[in-house]
Amino acid sequence: MTALWIAHVHVTDEEAYGRYAALATHAIADHGGTFLARGGRHVQLEGNDRKRNVVARFDSVERAVECYQSAAYQEALSHARDAAERDLVIVEEVAP
């Protein structure tokens, strides 16, 4: 089953977060992730509004977790930790 990596982000340091995004793009692609949404227009209907919303599709939950735990993604994440408030979840998609 495919899986979605869904991040809701409030960026507090644009420069540092830019370094994260550049490195994370490659790490996600290297693990087969494809971006479906990346910081575009959104409408917040419930909960906390975070201006940046990212959705990537992976072949499986396991592949998405493998990406998150990879050295490349952890290096990217080191730039985001003090540069943003983030929520990240990986959700298995339902079969069509």
C-alpha cells in the first residue's frame, strides 16, 4: 500500500529552513517519494494553521519511515529543528 508523508509547518527561520528543504528534497526523491503538494495555496478549516503544508507519496509506510530515518534526511532535519514548528505524520493510503 502506498503512503502519504504529511507535514504541517510554521517556518521561523527562512534561511535555515531553505537549507533543510534543499537537502530533504533529495533525500525524499532518493527514497522514491514524489511531492503531491508543497507549500501551495490552502484553506485551514480546523485546528492550527501552519502556512506550509507538504504531502509526498511513497511506495509504503516502511519506505517513508526508512527515508525519515536515513542519514541524508537526518542531516536535512538538523537544519529544520530550530527553524520551524512542524507536525509530521505518515499515513497509509486506502486502496482505490
